[in-house]
Amino acid sequence: MKCPVCQSENLSDEAEYAAFENTARFRDWEPGVLQWKDLAVGAERARICLDCGYLLLFAGGAKLEKLRKGRPA
């Protein structure tokens, strides 16, 4: 894996990542009881480029799987 900014392979080990409201929100993803619900995908893991400091974030498994399956019909 390489840093998308400087192309360095000098990355930290993967670490658990937690931040307040650091999510990608997909509007009107699935039907709810009264209205459509959004799908909010947050980062759960991270690596840091040790050369330029870029923070690489990775989505969590369950939400990533929902994205891979696509919107419900």
C-alpha cells in the first residue's frame, strides 16, 4: 500500500480510529418507517504516512458491506 499523496510506502501499522462525526453520509439510502433513512459510514481504522503525515481512513466492515450490496430495491 502506498500513500495517495506522496506515494511513499512508509506507513504506520493499522490502528483503531475514533472521531466525532467524521462520516460520509449517503442520503435516502433505505426506506424507514415514515421516511427514507440515510446511511452514515464512518472510519474505524487508520494508517498514517510517516513521510508526509497524510491520514488514510478506512470504513468499518458492516457499513462497507451495505455499500457493496447497493441500495435496497
